[in-house]
Amino acid sequence: MKNVVILASGSGTNAENIIRFFENSKISRISWLLSNNPQALALDKAKALGVNTMVFTRDDFYVNGRVLSFLQGEQPDLIVLAGFLWLVPSDVVKAFPGRIINIHPALLPNYGGKGMYGDKVHKAVIDNKEKQSGITIHYVNEKYDDGDIIFQASCSVSPDDTPETLALKIHALEYEHFPKVILRLLE
């Protein structure tokens, strides 16, 4: 059985969707959800669904190697960033080459990089009068939103869209495609 660890910072809607998708899977299990935010709703959602959780600090991630050591002990087949906002340190990226993926709420390479997440992305897309937006699932490297693209799906941006209405379209794409892409990578 394949082992998946999720990293999340916020509400955990994507994490919850992924956990539910794999609940009865014979291929994979979500063993842990790790968060850099002790107040993240993702932690509560994971616990409610029977997934182990752990909170870590900036020092644990970037300085003392606690997160790297933990992940090396777990040996996940895949590490999934689901609304995780910190840049993954190079020692973690190097320890799990081709096994860390992220989802971004835009069609990369556009609207990516440091500080581009959530409604900030949707506002920029609308302000630039784009006709299309979407999601990008990509491998993680040492830069924000820069790894090789695995999958993209798009939706139209209408003239009357707001960041909130565009977010609803993007979330629908995330919920539909992210678990399926994870499954494909694990098969």
C-alpha cells in the first residue's frame, strides 16, 4: 500500500477531499497531515477522518531538520502540498526527488511565485482581464511554483467574475482533478 503525507496550512478543503477520495483505497492511504499552522482547520478535518496530524515550526522545517527526519522515517511514496504556503527547503526536495507535488490556483507559469496564492491569484487574473484561468499540479523544486507541470485544467473567466466567484470555479477543478492525478502518480 502506497503511503501519502499531506502538508497544509489553512482550511484543508483540498486535504479533506484527498483524504475522502483515498478512504477505502486498496492502492494508497493518507498516513499523516502535517501543518505549519497550529490553528489550521486542516488539522481538525484530518483528525476527524482518522488521519494522524503533526504541527511543526519554522525551525523544524528550515533549521533543525525535524520535519525532514520525520518524513525520512515515514518514507512516503508521495508528499502532497494542499494549500501549504511555505517554500519547501532544498534538503527536503533533494531527499524526495520527484515525490513532492503541489497544486496552484492558476495556469502556471502565469500568476505563480512568492506571495501568489488564493484570492491574490484570482484578483490578478481578473485585473489583467484574462479569459482563462485554472489549476496547475506540478512537481516541487527549490522555487515557488517552478517545478515541472504534471497536469493543468482550465475554466473561463467571465467579465463579471470576482475573486470569490473565480475561486469557486477553481475549487471545483481542484476537487475534481487533484485526487485523480495523485492516484495516477501512485499507480
